[in-house]
Amino acid sequence: MRIEVDFDRCQSNAVCEGLAPSVFEVRDDGFLYVINENPPEDLHEAVLAAQAQCPTQAITVSD
């Protein structure tokens, strides 16, 4: 699994961080960071949930 974020669309609302905090992080500067672009299999379900629930559809997941 590989994660990409369209930072032009991302509003750093932290929905993804709430669902997958070991993968996504909104830092004090107000920007989203992908802290694990290739998460292990046990995090795939959480990452897919983050992709589905992203309000701006800024997250893309590929194999």
C-alpha cells in the first residue's frame, strides 16, 4: 500500500489522523504530514477508512 495526499486539496482537518494516527499527523504548523507512506498490513483498514472519510478526498491509496 502506498499513500499520496493532494496537499492542494487537503484542509488539514485531521480526520485521517483520528482514524490512523500512526500514519497521518497534523502538526503545530497546521499542515498534514504522512509519517508512514507505506504502512504495514495491520494499518491498511484504518488508512482505507481515512481515505473514504476525507472531507476533501485528498488521500489516494494504491497497491
